[in-house]
Amino acid sequence: MPDSGPSFTVKLAETEAELRAAQRLRYEVFVRELGGGGDMVDHEAGLEQDRFDPYFDHMLAYDDATGEVVGVYRLLPGERAVELGQFYSEDEYDLTVLKQSGRKLLELGRSCLHRDYRGGTAMYHLWNGLARYVTDREIEVLFGVASFHGTDVTELAQPLSMLHHNHLAPPDLRVRAQPSVYQPMNLVAPDALDRRAAMVQVPALIKAYLRLGGFVGEGAFIDHAFNTTDVCLILDTTRMNDRQRRIYGGA
């Protein structure tokens, strides 16, 4: 990467003030921009928060020039999910196949960037920080929900179907949306897919995981509180090829 442009520092939140900075950015993106909500959202203080926050590690990207938090990632190692009693995404997905695998798991969530930093190098630095976190803790499988904006699946039929037909996880990684909320993704037959048009609708974060060899679980979840349609992404670090490892590690 070139040295020109903004300089960033990536670290885990260590103080209540740093957690609040992450929650303020999440409020800006998920509530103000995307129209989301939730039981614990504090509109007066401008904080997007929930009951899971105390159990997660919160990775922050700071713009060194301003000292402001401009990117966040929320991380939950498997052993901490045991303490909590569940992973965040278990409300949406049956994770039995992962939990019974005996492998070291990491759940990712609440990833966002300030609007002024999208398309730049901030996400690159966050991913480098994530790669170090995964290596240090010998994580084998990363997973978490990622979102399409909106809840009208007819408008998302092409990208959801493309993901189902072309990127469905193999059986040993194939989590499935909970029966009570299961939204089929197989909405368009393979021969009726317009892959180019479908990919235009796929959010950048999901595309990034696909480039790394990531998969999607079976079925989507319509999250009316957050005004999103969610899919579950799964990345098995042992399945990555050398090129994907270089991308992921920031080489």
C-alpha cells in the first residue's frame, strides 16, 4: 500500500470511553443512515448498543490526524460465547454444525466505517488488525451476519439467489437460518441469474469475504428492527489458498 493518504491506528477498546466511541459510530451508520433500531439504542446520547457488547472485543480504527474513531468491528471468540450462553447470531441462525466441529471459532459483527472513509484504506487497516487477532488466537473459522439494506426480498432476489447457487457453504460449515425466521434465498433459477447485475447489489463487505473464499449459510433472515436482510458469512482459514492468505494478511 502507498504511504500517502490518511494514517490509521487499529486497537482493541480498553476503556468505557473507547466503547462509547464505537457505539457512537455504530449509531451514526446503523441508526441515522440505515434506519435501524433496537431495545437498548440510546437516541438521546446517540449510542447503538445491545446486551452483547460487554462480552465482545471491539476493534477500533482511529484516524491519526483527528483522533476520531472511523471504523469498528465487533469480535466474539468462541470461549467467551460459552460464558455468554450463545453467539449473537444464534437468534437468527442454527450454528450447531460449527459449535460441534471442535474448531476455534470467532464471530464477527457490527462492522462499519464512517461515510467519509468508505472506499479508502481504513477498511484495509481494520482487516490487517483482524488478521493479527485471528493469528494470535489461532482462530480457524470466522463467521457472522452481514446485511443487505432493505427488507423486500423481491428486490434482492438476484443477489440472494446468486449467493445460494454459487457460494453456499459445504455441509461441514453450512449453518441454517432458524426455522421460525427462515427466508429462502433460492428465489431465481440458476439459468435465470444475471450474475453481473446481482454482484452490483452485493455489499462491499460480502464481496470481500467471497474474494477470500468465504461462503454463505442456507437461508436469510429479515431483520425489520435494523431494516436489513441478513445472510450468514463463514470463512474457514484452512481452506484459503495462498493468494487469499496474502490478501487477508495485508501483504
